[in-house]
Amino acid sequence: MDNNPLILFCLIDGEATANTVLIEIESTKTIGDLKDFIKTKQNPAFDDIVTESLALWSVSISGDDNDEEILVLLNTRATIHVI
């Protein structure tokens, strides 16, 4: 890992927020690299998913938000940016 790794908390659509997946990846990696890493980390659950078909969203959620607010945000996708 480089000196400035990205630490991402990944939510899987349809899963409880308690099942958040922590990903640490070098900041120089591409979105394709991130998708590959997520697929590998979610093995075997993502075995039947083609890496290129993974849809990733960039969401900013402040540290004081609760699960209800997160679910509302995810359901409305109002401030979610597809990457």
C-alpha cells in the first residue's frame, strides 16, 4: 500500500448497513482495480457477478448519521454519484 491508502466503507444494495465491507486500496488504483478488489473480497458471494457489471456509487455520509438516514439516502439516491 502507498502512504495515502483510501479506506472505503462499502454498502451492498439490499444488505443491512451492519454488513458494511471495509476496503483499503491504494489511492493510485483505478475504478476497475477497485471493482476487482471488491469482487475478490466478497468471494464467494460475488462469484456469479461479472466484475464490469458492478455499479459503484460515491456517497458522502457524515460520521454522525444513523442507519435510518443512511437508508433514506440510499433509497432516494439524491446525492449519490455513479462512478
